[in-house]
Amino acid sequence: MNPEIIDTMVRAAMQVMDNAYVPYGKAAIGACVLASDGTFYTGCNIENAVPRLSVFAEEVAMYRAVADGKREFDAIAVIADTEEPFVPNGAVCQLLAEFNVPEIIMTNMDGVVKTAKLTDLLPCGKATTDNALRPTED
């Protein structure tokens, strides 16, 4: 992927971290997804007193894009103030698999950037068609 696009995505993800609502864990996370048409969508994590109701930054970015009618994506960038580049968890990777987001850009506030293919982070992820019912014979 073009280094300028990666830089734009990382900067957008870093900027949206300021909007994170993190009164409990205090760890702000930012994400930026690149739709295949070149549109960027950002998201930050939003915590809740009931942990199950919290949402991940990557989810927010993806949901914004999907709500805007996007279905094809090229990459997602995630950032947090961590020692190592921030790695999305399995649930987020499964969401990315649903929409076949091929490239994950992981970074931290020190500027360390690592990229990975989604299939490397979630080798057995389920795509939309994996759960489709098999046709029945008449």
C-alpha cells in the first residue's frame, strides 16, 4: 500500500483518538478504514459501565462506512498508546473478515507501524458466504 495513504490513515486514526470515551479503562484507541472508492471513515472506542455495551474503535469506523453504503474495503489502520503496535482482537478481525478487509495497519504513538494481512491475524475467519445455506436438491 502507498506510504502516503498509510500515513493519512494513521494520522486520521490518531486524531479521532481524542474523541474516545474511556472513563473506565482510560485507553483511547483510534481507527481509520479505507473504502475501495477512496473514502476514509474513522472511529474511536466508546466504553460503557456494562462492558458488553462498549464498542471497539474498529467497529465504529466499519459501522460508519457500512451505514454510508460501503461494502468494499482496502485496509484499516488502528492506533493506541501502547509499547507495541496495537493489534485488533479476534472479534474485530471477524468483523473485518465479514467485509473482506484485506490489510491491517497496526501502529502506536511512537510511530512504529506493522502491517499484516487479515488472513494472517485470523486464518480461519468466516466470510459472508461461509455461512450461506447449501442449496437443496428438489
